[in-house]
Amino acid sequence: MKGSSDMAKGESFASRMMRRTGVLRHVFGPAAVGDLHEPVKAPTDEQRREHENQMSQFTVEKLPNGQVYLVAKDPTDGSNLR
């Protein structure tokens, strides 16, 4: 039993998980991390227009608990999930 032998060695759950994720890191590579000192890039006018065009297809609905979600203006296009 591998699990009982690990516990017998006194290795904690967190240590076992870190070892396993370390092995996965060799397969998938490290997480992508950006530079914290890099300036924030503002969207271009074209990106803004594209975003506004996409958002114009939806209306924003708010539930009494404060949750906000999007609903397609044209329900026949299949984008509504409800």
C-alpha cells in the first residue's frame, strides 16, 4: 500500500502533492508569469470596436442577489444557456 507507506514516512499531504505537481511541471512546463513592472497595454481602437460589437448582441441582467449575467438579444441564435 503506497498511501500507508507515505504516511509511515511522515510525509504530509501537501508535500506529496507538491512532489506530484513538480513531476507534472516537467511534462507541461512552468506556469506563464508576466513581468509585474511591465506597463499595462491599452486596447486599440479596433479592439474596442470589436468588443462593443460583440457586447451589442447581449443584454445584461441582474439577479436580486447581485449576480450579473448576459442574455442574447436574439434567442434563436443558440447563445442562451437557459
